[in-house]
Amino acid sequence: MGKLIYAMNVSLDGFVDTVDHRLDWILMDDELHTLFNDQARTTDAELYGRRMYEVMAAYWPHGESDPDGTPATIEFARIWNPKPKVVFSRTLRSVEWNSRLVEGDAGEVLEGLRREYRGDLSVSGPTLAGEFARRDLIDEYRLVVHPVILGGGTPYLMDIDRRIQLELIDERSFGSGVRYLAYETRR
């Protein structure tokens, strides 16, 4: 069985977006995007909450044809668009572009997805990841820490009420000042 991996861009003070849900603080360049490309190649499916799905759906289905796209972003679109996407939402009625909508208990849905996809699954979105973290279902946490303090916003992990022991398994620094940290859950 593959791992469940939670990966997000995060500010130094632990937020994944601003109070008004902006992402203009993220320092995305080709060097960093290459990391995302490499990671996207290794996953069998992408799991999203509603808001994260909507952020991704606003751009990536057309990212390959963006005249302002860079080689790294175009490559990401080519890797990522054909990947199966599973969207957890109680409010959406439909999803598009190689996606399917699921409802119900997140743990039970994940159990079925792990039977369906034998490789790694990537979860994006702090609300959904919080559901999995509270049940100790996340195998690896990947933080892309940007050199900015936001002072508020949506936290990387929401409503965690217990300690989760982790072990550092990878780290990298980027020219932009961004730092990548990967932690494995100790069980």
C-alpha cells in the first residue's frame, strides 16, 4: 500500500493562505516547480477538499497552453492533468477534468481509495488533511516553507487535538529562500 502524503506551501508562521484566501505571497519559480513536478510524477491520485480543488481547477486544466507558462509549469500541467483527482465535498454538485466527487466519512473513503490505488496518494487542503491527521492516516507531511509571516489565515493543520511524532526524512533549500521539509509519521 502506498503512502498518504500531505504537501502544501506554508508561511513561516504556519498558514497556507491569507485571511482573505490569497496566495500572492508564494514564491513560485522554476526551481521550486521542478520539485512539485518530481513529486507529482510519483503519485497515483490527488485528493482535494473543495476550496483547494477550485484553486487548482481555475488554472491547471489550461496550464499547458498558457502563453506565459514556463517549461516547468507546462511540464507540471502535462504530468498533473491526466492524474485522477478525488474531490471531497458536501457542497459541490459536480467536478470536471478527470475528477470525481466523493462524500461520506473521509476515513472510509480513503480506505476504499487505498484499495483502488496501490501507490502514493497526495492530499492537498488543510481541512481535508486535518480530517486525516486526526485519525493518524497521514504517512508523510511535506512543507514548502516560504520566507514570509502572514499573521493570520488558514493554518497548515486544523483542529489537531493530539501529538503526532514525526521524523525528518528530507530537506532542501532553494535560491528564493524557500525551504522544503519532509517528515514521516512515527508509528
